[in-house]
Amino acid sequence: MAIRPIVRLGHPALRSPADPVPLEKLADPEFQTLIDDMLETMDDAGGVGLAAPQLGLPWQLFVYAAVDPDHEDDDEHEPELKVLVNPGIDPESREVVYDWEGCLSISDMRGLVPRYPAVLVHAFDRHGERLDFRAERYEARIVQHEFDHLNGIVFLDRMRDLRSLAFGDEWEQFMIRGEDSEGAGDG
Ligand SMILES: [Zn+2]
């Protein structure tokens, strides 16, 4: 496994729609190595999600750490690492909720982003098995953030008021004091 460089805003891969992964490609050891590298790169960068376009690769593929919302600060509950290939998502309702997000491709910035609180996810796992599940709260937010990366969209595009945009230190100092936020992981 290896840590791969994460591309940042301005790289065309972050603004291009990704291609579906041909499922036979999942049998290619090099592609499995790519998935392992994505998990390692996400972990090394301290992120909660990473999409293939963030490595400059045009695949509909992302990985993320599905933190159990009831055990976020509990070190004994390791997040479940998920790999989604060719995902699709359907919001459960039109309602949106706001919370903080950051992005490994937009270093050190935070902003308030509206997202659906629950989504139905349809995808394949890394072995080509169908995955259909419901994601809610923080997991739903991560899935929507990473799914956007497969369509050339970053969280800045989803913000409705850029005045909440802040650098990490200033965000901690002035913006989240006393707030009950689930979000703000980098994806
Ligand atoms: Zn991101």
C-alpha cells in the first residue's frame, strides 16, 4: 500500500464528472491496490472520506469512515471503513440540515453546507457485490460530500452563504464555540 498525493482545488479532476467503474476492473489487483491506497491516504490525511477524483483519477469510487453517530467521541468504537463503487443516492425527503464541512482538496477551510439528513445509497462494494443501505446524519453528510466529488462538485458550490467560510483556527476560535456540531471532518 502507498499514500498517494491528494489533488487540490484548481486540478481539473475535481471539476470533471467521473466514469463508472467497469465491474470486471474490480478483479484487477492494481485496482484493489488503488482502493487500499485510498483508505491509507484518507487515514494519513486525517480525513473521513476520499473520492477517486481527489487522487486525480476519473472513477466513480469513494471510501469513507462510517462513524457511528452515537459513539463519535468513543475511541473504542472504530469507524467502519466503507468502499462504494458506482454509487447512486436518493434523498429520503426534501428537507435539508446545515452543518460544517471541510475537504482534503480545499485545505484548512470550513463552511456550513446544507445536506439531506438521510439518503438511500445504491452501490457496489469493492468485490462487485450490491450494496443498498440507508445512511443518516453524519454518515449521510459524508456520502453526499463524496458523491458530489464524482460529479465535479465541491462543498463550496453547495454553500448558500459564503460568510460562514473560515480557516480552521479561526473557525475553532470564533465560529463553533458552544455549538453542537456533528460535522467538520474533511472529505
Ligand atoms: Zn472533499
